[in-house]
Amino acid sequence: MTEASVAVHADADLLAQAVAARLVVRLLDAQAARGEASVVLTGGRIAAAVHRAVTALPAAAAVDWSRVDVWWGDERFLPTGDPERNETQARAALLDALPLDPARIHPMPAADAGVEPEEAAARYAAELARAARSGTAELPHFDVLMLGVGEDGHIASVFPEHPVQHESRPVSAVRDSPKPPPIRTTLTLPAINTAEEVWLVASGAGKAEAVGMALAGAEPAQIPAAGVRGTSRTLWLLDRAAATSIHPR
């Protein structure tokens, strides 16, 4: 596991632009090394701003988008096309504007798929396993996995003191989420921590306390963001407001 590094930007707009530029470069580097790339998307306001910023970057045209796999870290268990689904937001802000291979876009099952959330989680785990390099691996290679950070320190749909924190399977259903909607599906902490790079993106003063506690070494049970690490890099990407509670170690 890697030590975390922090980059602070003046405001949310500059943060979104910086994250978008980093993402394009990361995908280009991955394709130069492996011929393909993979990204795990998150949801929320800052994620939507990042997605829009990617489409505005001239350098994005250098990425071979047909060889990019797109996954999600979590999803609200709502019908296909519901505006609150992370997939819906990502398609509107980013995916529909790019020449992606539809077979390489991997949304989590929706509530109208005719299955319970536990089966939806199992189906996504099976899809991940099919994309893995090895027949014995549960997960494919993730070049970069992006996470938002909640005001309570949650990441993906892993919430403080929630039973999903103890889940060992790569994907889990979440019931009784403290944040609506109450039913979700999510990658678990063990799955998240297989990513080569994990980026935690946070904007606004409301996130400052959770960010400060996570970087100070809080217990992941209380602040799940404290429990994530990329295998080669862990990067906190913040605006100035979200960084106000960070203290030197």
C-alpha cells in the first residue's frame, strides 16, 4: 500500500480541470504501456464537473477511447435512466460524447433488471471476473479508480459503521444506506484497494473535516476514506475549501 499524496487547487472549477487533465494523461500512459486502459468512475457534483472538463480538453482526442474500459465504484439501485444514477450522469456529461466501445462500458445493474440488489451485486462481480486477465482472478486491472468523499467520510457506498465495511466479496449490495436512496450496490474496500491508482476527489468546506481526519489516520470504521490505498499511488485531489483541516504530520 502507498502513502497518500495531496494536491490542492484554488477552487472547484480548477480542481475539476486539473483532475480531467490528470485522467487523460493517465489513460494515455496506460495505453502506451498496455495498449488499453481502464477507469472506475464515481458520481456526484465534482465528478460531473470532471466529466465535462474531459470532453473540453483537446488532448482527450489523443486517447483511443475504443480501448478504454469504464467501470463504476458504486451505483444507486434505481431504474435505468433515472437521473440519480451515476451511470445516467456519466453518460450525459462524458460517455455519450466519446467514441467508446459500448461493450467496454460496464454499468452496474439497474433496479428494473428484474433482480434483487444482492443478485445485481453478484452479476457485477461476475462481469468483473470475466474481464480479469487471469482465469483465477476476481477483478480486472484498474489503472485509476476515482472516489468522491462524503461529508461523513464515506467513499463509493461504503459508509461509516456499516456492515459493508466487513464484506470480503468484491461487490456488495447495500441496504439501509444512511444517505438516500437506501438501496445501492458498491465495490468493497478490498476491491477498491486493488486499483493501481486511487484518486480521492473532494470539493467544498463541508468535506474538510472528513478529509482532515482521513489524512490524519482515522480508523476506517469511522472514516472509510482513511481505508483506501492504490497499489502504486494514492492521490487526494482537493480544492482549497476541502483542504482547510489538513494538518502537517
